[in-house]
Amino acid sequence: STLASLAAAGVTSPVLFWDNQDVSLSLSDFPAAFKRDLSNVGTCTASSVTIVVSGAGNDLNYHGGNTAPYLSASLFVPDGSLTGQGGYNIIGTVFADVIDLGGNPDYYMDTCFASNPPGALLDAQVIDWREADAKDAN
């Protein structure tokens, strides 16, 4: 309800911050203002949410659906794990000490997100994209 109130008040880049605790979120926790469809790039919304989970060993569990609209977000779990369950989809960026993905997740970085990074926290310029995992690490 807090995010819905912020979106209604015109806040387009809220930051959700948890310190020294585990967090579990699902796509239904976010109002429509922070979700969008990839096919809507020409009329994209600048709204996105930044989620930070701080503290050694503290984790973010995210559950989503594998249909549009997708959550537009930046997820930061620098000292813990991002665990994704289900076929969740995110437009944005992810940074975590450990990333454990289950289901069929998709992560997107598109020109809409790069042109409208969340708040004053990020500045993005898309040059290239590559999935880095144990399969292609030498």
C-alpha cells in the first residue's frame, strides 16, 4: 500500500531498503506503475523501483509470474543471495553476491530502462550485453 500511495503521489523512483534482514517479495507486491510490457518501449514509463537488501548473509527472495507486465527494477543484494523462484521477469539490473535462479526467469535491459534509470542512484549506458555464468567462465 505504501508503494501504491507513492505512485499515486507521482514518485517514480522509490528506494526500498532493508538492513540486516531477509526479504521475500512477489510481483503482486508492486503496483502497476512499476510494471510494464516490453512491447511498449515507444511509450515507456520512467517509473522503476530500487530494492536494496544490506547486511552479510541477508537474502532477497523474489517470486513472480512469467507473463507481462514485468517489474521494472534495480535489485542490489551485495552481501547476500538473490533467489528467484518461478518464472519471474525483470526489466532492469541485478547485483548480488550470489544469484540462485529457479524456474524460467528473464532479465531485460532495454533502451527505455537505460534512458530512465531509477533515481539519482544509477546512470546506465548500454554498450553490450552478456550472460556470465559458470558455463562460459574460463
